[in-house]
Amino acid sequence: MVDTQSLGDLGTTAIRPRRKRPGHTSTPPQDKIHNRRVNQIRWAVEQAIAHLKNWKILATGYHARLTEPPTIIRIVTSLKHYRFGW
């Protein structure tokens, strides 16, 4: 479930995978391509969060300026994308 009101405050929109349409037997090819791209990005973000948890950063709390986390998360996900050639 996506809380679009809080995402709107950040100037961000939620992108979700497309579901199979009712009455159709399969997902259209353009939806499959879209879903693959969304899932690749989601995987990179989930990996970044897992690394932060492993390093105990999220467990101990964030003690720096509150304006930095979005930038740090953006940098980590960009490095993940670069690493995998996306």
C-alpha cells in the first residue's frame, strides 16, 4: 500500500507494477517490460535498505542532519544501478 500524500510532500510519485487486466489470460508485452524495470529498481532499493540494516545504521538511529537521508539513499541506489549497469 502506498501513502501518496506523504510521497507528494517529497515531490515523488509512486510507480507500481501493472497487474493483469480482468478477463485477459496474460499480461501485455509492454506491461511485462514496465514490470521488469520497476522490479529492477525496487530490488536495488531493497538491497540498499538491507545493507543499511546489516550495518546497524537503521537500528541505532540516524544522528546527523535530517536533510541528508534522501541524498544518501539516492547516492546508494545510484551506485547500485551503476554497479549493475542499469
